[in-house]
Amino acid sequence: MGRGDHKRKTGRNFLAQTPKNQLSDGIDVEYSEELADHDDKVAQARSRAADNRAKQK
């Protein structure tokens, strides 16, 4: 590593962020209400409650 290697702008950007068009909201669109059993409905309710808690913080 030479003198100028520490401030070089080229190379990998370790602090790069994910572009907004690639971000996901985490909602599964393949969920089918008519095929859901009791455990699925409980899991959906827990997920909604967790989302609400996360949004309040």
C-alpha cells in the first residue's frame, strides 16, 4: 500500500446502500386466505402485532 492508497475513490464501496427500487416490504403475496388453517391465522395476527410494535418505535 503506497501513500495514495488510503484515500482512493475507486474500488468497492463498503458503505453502499440498497437502492430504493430493490427494497422489499417483506409481505408474502402468495398467501391464500381460503387455504389457511388456524396456525396460519395465528401467525398472521402475531405478524401484524409485531409490525405495529415496530412502527410505534
